[in-house]
Amino acid sequence: MARGGVNKAVVQAARLAILARGENPSIDAVRIEMGNTGSKTTIHRYLKELDDGAQRVEAEPAEPIDDELLALVTRLAQRLKEQAQAPIDQAREQFEEQRKTLEAQLAKAQEANNELHEQYEIQSLALTQEHEALQDTLATLQTEQTRNAGLNQALADFELRLQDKDEQIRSLEEKHLHARDALEHYRNAVKEQREQEHSRHETQVQQLQMELRQAQQSALVRQDEITQLHRDNERLLTENRGTLRELSLLQDQLKQSNNRQDQLLEQATRVDAERTLLQERLRVALLESQAQKQDIDEQSQINKTLEIELIKTQAELEESQRLAAAVAAAADAAKDN
């Protein structure tokens, strides 16, 4: 079906206008004359009818054989040219449609590839940042472990000092007990001696008093020693309480360090999990990018195949045009003769 406004009269008017200019009324020339409207098949059919009608009107019984042959050759050349032109035009239109479709697909593939490349860059940057954060966390963890080891060593040293203090306290307590036992033993001995010698002669009282004074002096010395032992014991107890406070402080610091270490280990585990997830996403993105590249290569191969077919079609078109030109030249030569 011809489009609106295209009929045999319009085609005939366009054909006559082309003939008036001394040009060949081909299908393309007639279509251009009509403003690039109408189907080439319909134009071809109308031109064929007009050519057949013109031949019937111009035909005469007495027409020479050369003119008849020339007309036949001319019509044959025109038909060959039109028949060769129609598949070429159709192939060209199909090629243009396929080319536009492939170009659109190639543009989409390139756009998708660019998006994947951007995602790859973003994920690579995020992975680098996560790796740097992991390195910082590991460095902080190592520092805390070193500090924790120092605290543990300091705690062990304080425990050794505390044990030494405990040993000194036990030793002083033992000395204190020995001194007390000695003083009690001495008092008992003096009491027994005084009871035994009470019955002795009064002449020995003076000697006993002298011995008593010596014993009292000795007791005072022992009492001073016991007092000094008490003072040393109180001093050691005070130092022990201070040591216990320092030990409690160190234990609190050690607990805080252990808590900090646990938090750092948990953070390092979380960062490592996120890094593993980002690596998996990066691997998927690379696979998708490779698939897109493969599709692009396949489209490029199809484009090359279509280009080869276009070259073949153009070669066939040129061959048909050369054949039509040869036939037309032969017709012109026959006409001139």
C-alpha cells in the first residue's frame, strides 16, 4: 500500500518531470521528486505500468527492428537496474537498522562497563582504607599487648616484693615471739631464783640485788629490742598496705588493658570480615566486567561481519551498476546505429 497522497497520477507527473529534464526516471529519482514519500515497491509497480502503457501507445507495426531492439534493451536495462537497486536499498536499510541497534547495545555495554569500573575503583579505595584501618588497629593492638606485658612484669615484681615483705614480717614476728619467750623464761627463772635464795643468808641479799639490777638492765635492753621490733613490724605493715594498694591499682590497670585488648581484637575481627566481604564484591565486579568485555568483543565481531557483508553488497551493487551501464551503453550504441 502506498502512503497517503501517492498514486499513479502523482508518480506519472514526477516521471514526466524527470524525463523533461533529460534524466533517467529511476525509482529513487521519482521518490526524491515526490518529496521522499511513497513505497519503492508501489513506485516500481506504477513505473512499470506507465512504461508498459507508453510502449503500447508508441508501438507501430512498421517500427524498424533496430528501434524495437533498442526499446527492448532500454527497458531491460531499466528493469535490471531497478531490480538490482531494490535489494541493495533493502539491504542498506537493514544494515542501517542493525548498525544503529548494535551501536545502541555497544553504548549500553560501554556505559555498564564504565559503571563497573567506577564501582571497582570505589571498592578498591574502600578496601585500601579498610586495610589501612586494620593495620592501625593491629599496631594499636601490638602496643597494648606490649604495655600489657610490661604491666604483667611489674605485677610479678610487686608480688615478689610483697612476698619478701611477708617473709620479713614473719621473721620479725618469730623474733618477737622468741624475745617474749626469752623474757618470760627469764622472769620465771628470776622468780624461782628469788624464791630459792630468799631463805639464804641475808649476806647474800646484796649480791642478789646486784644480780637483780643486772637482770633488770638486761630486761630493759630486751624490752627496747621488743619495742624496736614492734616499730619495725608497724612500719612493715604500713609498707605492706601501700604495696597492696599499688597491687590493686595495677590489677585495675591490667583489667582495663585486657578489656581494651578484647575490644581491639573484636574490632580487628570485624574489619577483617568487612575486608573479606569487599574482596568478594570486587571479585564479582571483576567477573561482571569480564563478561561485559566478552559481550563487547562479540558485538565487535558481529560489526566486523556486517561490515564484510556490506562490502560484499556494495561490490555486488557496483557490479550491477556496471552491468546496467554496459547494457545502457549498448542500447545507446544500438540507437546511434
